[in-house]
Amino acid sequence: MQTTIDVRGMTCGHCEQAVKGALTALNGVEGVEVHLTAGKVDVTYDDAKVTIAAMRAAIEEQGYDVVA
């Protein structure tokens, strides 16, 4: 499966690495591509192992706002 999550507050390479690290740490996330200027994160994942809600929570735990 693939989804795109809108994220506010990412401005630099550190932001990109924080979001990418938080998502790749989740069991079931297979790939993450962060688009800083667009404020979007493309995630490839196994929906039998991880939920979109869990991915959103992981991003929010890093201090970024997920747009519903």
C-alpha cells in the first residue's frame, strides 16, 4: 500500500531525517520519501502490520503537525 501524509513544520534536512526515522522505525513501513517543499511524505507500507493512524502518531511525536 502507499499513502501520502501532509505534514506541516518540516523546513530542513534535520526535519526530513526526523520524520523519515520515526516512520522507518515502525514495523510494516517499507519506504519513506519526504518532500520538504511540498510538505508531504509518501509512505509505502504493509497494511497488515501498520496503520495510517500509527504513522501519523509517529510524525506528531517528532513535533510536526499532520494535516487531516
